[in-house]
Amino acid sequence: MPLKKKSVPVPWDLKEGDDNYLKEPWILKKGKEFITIETNNNNRGNFYLQKDDEKRLSLSALQAKLTYHQLIEFGYKLQKTKRKKTKN
């Protein structure tokens, strides 16, 4: 039975110039808890996931995508990166 939910793109699928583009690391926050997702540069296509200061987990691209969507469903929100102010 197919899900009839609207597909929300994950941040690492967006390219620079897209509306919701954010540079990594991507930080999901809920209350005082935060989860960081970043690409694994040693193993292309894999990601690291770390909750607060716990041990980092290595995930495949599919696992990272599913985990991201589950975290959003659990109430985590993607943090927007703060832009640096430029002096004129």
C-alpha cells in the first residue's frame, strides 16, 4: 500500500541556489536535544549521525534519509544556519 504523503526533500539533495538550501552539517533540534547529520568524506554516499555528544553512527544514504524523515515526524526541526553579517 503506497503512502500518500508529500515527499519532502532531504537537505543534502538540494543544490546551492535552491530555496531551502543549507550547508552541512545539518542540525535537527527538539528542546535541548540536537542531532547532527553530515556526509562521510571517507566513504562517499554514507552519512554520520550524532545525537548530542554521543557516539557517531555511520549510515547509508537510504538509512540517513529515512532517519531524517522520522526525526521530522517526531517533532525535530531543521536549524537554519546563521548568515554572517557583511560590513559595507
